[in-house]
Amino acid sequence: MQQRPLGRSGLNIVPLVFGGNVFSWTVDEARAFELLDAFVDAGCNLIDTADVYSYWAPGNRGGESETIIGRWLQRSGKRNRVLIATKVGKSMGPGLKGLAPDYIARAVEASLARLQTDHIDLYQAHADDPDTPLADTLGAFSRLIEQGKVRAIGASNYSAARIEEALAVSARHHLPRYETLQPEYNLYARAPFERDYAPLAQREQLGVISFYALANGFLSGKYKSAADFAGHARAGSLAAYDTPRGWRIVEALHAVAATQRATPAQVALAWQLTRPGLTAPIASATSVAQLTEIVGALHLALSAADLRLLEEASREPV
């Protein structure tokens, strides 16, 4: 399977990332093991999670996704075949959030224990912490790299301006820099990434892995109208896409899928693989059939006509 460098992190990835936010939410442990086995056996190699996953699910406390991945790593013996990305910073309860050095030091140990590994390949700040100086946060990450607990660092949910500020702090203080970004990007949510993040990523040679690549499943092809949202775990999030433009995009995805003998989800992911500044989309699956479907996007070559149709449908109003 062809790989891409993840910026200057030293990590090379197959350009489809498995999103572990579904574990212990819409996917139980047994199914998670099946999905991870199938993902790696298909040739893919980057699994993305976070310490907070899946804190929001009833009865959960956070850390469940990392725990499931750790158990799978031990059971499967496939640690040397995968790269593990996780995150720190979002709230896991009272006093358990942020990017202060002492909190990062405690949080990484908890993540390593849950993942049952001695190192994290990509450790990401999950959200900006305006109360902690960037130099303090980056200094804490630097110590983890020196200790061999982390290979590279990245940032998620930072503004482009804040990323630039962090890069300047790293250069000024001779600290490791954020080598990757994790912004929202998909056919529906285009403008912020294309306007702000893509030029920055290309200029600074940053790796980019996008979340909500299928817009909470809206671009998967399984919804034909807002009535189809009922009963789904993400129903509340899906309402944001119920616009004329949203349904134009879905219609275009179905049209391209028909000509390509593919599925709308495959087309939506394959489109991302053509975008300047993007390394790989993150996508989740809740069944092996869904996983096989999204991996198929790696083998789909969209034509110029396909790309024009998707461009026209998804162009955002000025």
C-alpha cells in the first residue's frame, strides 16, 4: 500500500486513518478488535484516538477507546505494524483538562498504561489551552520526546494563527514543533481549511489528518432526507448539514459513485486524497463491511469531470 510522509514527523502513513472515537460508543470491544484486525490486514497503519474518547457515552469516564486499542495491541501482537496517535487536553472531568506541563506528564502516563505500549507515535494537543503559555506546553512535550515516550507532536482544534504562533515559539526556544494538524475538513466544510490551514501546512511542511471527513456520516450516502437522521447516534450533529447545499453535495456524490461503480463514502474520501495540503482523512466504521468500503477509497481515481461536478456542488457561497 502506497504511503505518504506525515509532514516532517518522520512517520509514513497509508492515507486513510481509522478514527477510534466510535470504540465503547457505537462499537463494542469485540467488534473493535475485528475492525482493527481488518484495518491493519488491509495494509493501513495509523489509528487515531484520544484520552477523552468516549467520555460522552452514558456510563463512560473517558479512556475507553485507548483501553480497547491497548487490549487489541496485546492480543494481536501487531504493535510493530501500526502507528498510534492519541490526544490530551479536553476535559475528562473536574480538574482533568488543559495543557499545563504537570497535567500532560500525568495524562501521558495514563494513556501509555491504557494503550499498553511504551511509546505514542503521535501525541496531539486536543484543543488549545489559552491559560498555559505555549512555551510551557511545548517544553512538556519536548521532555516526553527526550524520554522516548512520544515520537512526534501535533495539534487539533487550533486556529491557524495559533499554530503559527506555536511554530514561532518552537523556533525561538529551540523546542520540538507541532508537526501535524488535525482540522475539520470535508466536502461540506471546506472554506476554513482551504483558506487558512492548507497554505500554512504546505508552507511549513506540516502533516494534516482531517476529522469529520464524512461529515458525521452525512456524506456516506445512507441519508436521502432529514427524516433518515432519526434514531442515529449522530442525529443531533447531522441537522447542521440539512441545507440545499448539503443535499446538492449528496446528489453529486451519488452521481459520481454511479459512474465510478463506487459508493458515495468512497467518493467523498477519494476527493480528499486529491486536495492540496491534506495528508489523509480520518474515517470510522462500525462494521467490517463499512471498513472494507472506506478502504476502497484508496483505490479510487476520480476523473477531472468527477472533480468538477463535486466542486460545483460543494462550492461555498461567498
